[in-house]
Amino acid sequence: MEGTEFTMKKSSLFSISALAAVAALTLAGCAADTATETTEAASETAVEATAGRACVILPDADSGTRWEPGDRPALEKALTAAGYEVDIQNAQSDTAKFATIADQQLSKGCGVMLLVDYQGAGISVAEKAKAQGIPVIAYDRPIAGADYYVSFDNEVVGAMQGQMIVDGLAAAGKDIATASIIYSSGDPADGNAAMFLNGALSVLDAAGASAAFTMEGTWDGTKAGTLFEQAFTAVSGKVDAVLAPNDNNAASIIAILDKNGLTVPVSGQDASIAGLQNVLLGKQYATVYKPFTIEAEAGAAMAISILKGEVPATNKTLEDGTPFLALDPISVGADQVKDVVAAGDATVEALCTADVAAACAKYGIN
Ligand code: BGC
């Protein structure tokens, strides 16, 4: 289905540009007073060329293990297959750089922009793009003023994380009502962080859990480690579980738990190699798997329908009214890691390194 759409888009773009070129040639052969029309036709060709250009900005290269190794190649593949020229840049955790990249992309020309917000920098870029008539898709993270939003269902992601804590404590034979749980979350400047936390709280509150300590939100793994060390001291080392917003933060937290000889349920997200390894080793209860290819293909399909003048399919609406295409995340415990491998989103070579090899064998990953 999608393959056909992509091919159609490619050929229709080609034929429109070809027609414009033929029109330009024909006009060029006519009388001198057609000069204006010739210019118009030539600029139409230029418009067609930029209409086929997708401009993408990624937020950073280190907050998760996803943007560069996961989303970049998946987006590149999905958009190129759809017949777009693709310009993917990374703001490298810098809001000023985010704005500069956007200005450069917009002056070169974009048919559509797919932005992954970095600390609110996407808002003014979306305004600029829209003022130039360029549709904006907020990719993975919400952006006020974007035309559309495509992401995994963030509240469901959070609910899965809360469930990991509930199930992990039950498996450890601990009473959730009295358990000492550290709550942590992502960067509050990322609209996703509140949705993850709300989802998690909906499950934790209902199960009778409460926070022994609440950490400041961040997507910086190193900072998460420092904040967790402070939390650990604040609760005098009594930790029964840790609500962690993603695998990257979880890894820093687990390193400190390890150092203190503790193994407790920790949540995560992204099905990163390090996260899956921690799950296999029993140091992280589970992770939330959000296949990049699914999100990238959904983003590309959304871009295509907008450019065709169609209304793209959405199934939710954000609080600010932005139409939202919410995709289904998958909770992955040790028994399901093999499914991520089978789907091609993790390799045996990367996962089953020396200290993880025995766990791989135990869970049928070979
Ligand atoms: C994404 C997560 C990611 C985090 C840090 C969130 O907006 O949805 O997948 O781990 O940002 O980059």
C-alpha cells in the first residue's frame, strides 16, 4: 500500500516538473513578450523542486540512543522512497543552532518540515514555516502551532512504565503501598515528558503507590545519574523501585544501583541496545519499544497526504487542538527481546556481548 503511494508520488512529481519544463521551453520559443511567462514557468519549476524537499531537524545526538542511529536512517529511507529530496540536520542540544538550521533550510526551500522539538525551539520555526505556507509536522514531540503531530501514544508509553513498577514490585514480593519508589521524568521542556509522567501516574496512583522522592526532570543521562545519587542519599539508600523515563536515564540510574549492590525494578523506554541488555540482565524490568520505521513511515505518509491537499489520518487531538496520529507502543520484557531482534531493530551481535551472552541464550536470542 505505502509502497504504491510512494511510487505514485515520485512519478507525479516528476511529471509535474517535466510538464513545467516543457512549458518553459515552448514559451521560450515564442515571441519576446512572453518573457514574463517564461520566468513564471521557470519559477514554477523551482517551486516544484522545493515542494519535493523535506526538511527535518533532529534535537540532539545523545539524549536517547534513538535520533541519530534510529530516526535519521528510518526517516531518510521513508522520505526518499516517497520521492522527496531529504535534508536532515541535528540541532545538537542547541536552541540557537535549531533556529539557524531552520533558516538555512527555509532559504533553500522546503515542501514540508518535520521537526523534533528541542526545548521549545520548534515553536518559532513552525511560525516562520507556516508564514511561508510550508506545512509543519511535529515529529515525536509536540510543538505548539504545528499543523499535525505524529508520535507513539505518549500517555500509553507512560502507563506501560507505571505498570513495570507495579509488576516489578509484585514480582519482588513487595507491598506497593509501603514501597520506597523514586519518581523521575524527562526534560519538562519536552511536551512528551509530562504525557509520559501523567500516563505513569495514572497507573501508579491507582495501584496505591506514592513517591518517596521526586527527581527533577531531564533527558541528560549524566545529569540523571547525579540527580539519582542525591535522591539515593535523601532516602538513605532505601530504594524499592525507580520510575525512569527512558533507557538512557535508566542506564545511569542502574549504574548507581549496581555500585550500591541493589537490583530493583526500573522502567525505561526506547528498546535501545543498552536498555535491552539491562532488561536481559534483570536490572531493568522492561522497556517500551517504539519502532523507528513505523514512526518514520507514518511521518512520511502524513507529509505526502498534506502535500496532495488531503487531510491526513489522525486518531487523537492534543489538548491545544493539534490533530495527532498516535501509534501503538509495545512493552518489552526479557521474554520479548527476541521479537525486537526478529523485527530487525536490534542485532544479536550488538546485544549478546560477553556478560549478556548467557542471558541471550536463556531468552532464546541467537
Ligand atoms: C522521546 C523518547 C526519547 C526522549 C529523549 C522523547 O521525546 O519520545 O523516545 O527517549 O525524548 O530523547
